[in-house]
Amino acid sequence: MGSQRGPSSDHLGIPPPEIVASLVDSYFVHSNIYYPVLHLPTFQRLLDQELHQRDREFGCLLLVVCAIGARFSDHPYVSDITAGSTNNCMTHWLSQTREVMKKPFTSPATLFEVQYYCVSRLRVRISDTVAHVEGSSFLAVRDMS
């Protein structure tokens, strides 16, 4: 499935399971219905299997889903880590994914990479992360075999 580049998944700062569940639910209720990139039963199965602990690319995809879900969440955890700013919460999680997902496009993109770049486009106004995500998403899709 994914690769093992970048920091290990434990260093991605994935929120606790109960927070992840809430943010994933928010993402699927408020975003995925309009931009259906992810299949809920498959995503939930992989999440239940804790794939994010073993696959860094899935871990990055999970963080971007959490970041977008945070836009619609009033959960105290989201406010606590960002001093009340959901936008800072999103930036915090997305910035962690940049080094893991940055790679030379010399090999075909994986499914999780393409999903990551597509889902990241839902949150296109995050400082310099935007340029990285926008440019890389086109290259990743172009190089798929």
C-alpha cells in the first residue's frame, strides 16, 4: 500500500482515537458528500485496523481528513491545541504531512498519495502548504500508471 518515507507514523501527531472518530465523522458528513474522494466503509475499515500506525501515507491522509473535519467541529480538543483557532489546528496537522508526502515523482503515485492530494485541495488556503499540495497533486496523478 503506502511507503515508509518520512518520520514514523507515531511522530505525525495523530489525535487520540476518540478525537479522530469525531473529526472523521465531521469530514464525511460535511465534506466528502460534496467531494467524494474517499469510500467511508473502506476508510473506516483501514482506520479500525490502525493502518495509520503502520503506513505513513495513510497516516498523512488521516491527518488531512482530521484537519478538514476540524473546520466543522466544536470539540474542545480542537480548540485546546490551537488556542481557539480551527485554522491553526488545520495548519498544525497539515504541516506535519509535508515532509512525508514530498518526494520526487520518479515512481507512480500510490492510491493514498492521490487521495491525500485530492482531499488536501478541499483546504486550499493554508499558507505555503497550498503551493506544495497544488503542484504535487497534478504530478502525482500524471505519474500514475
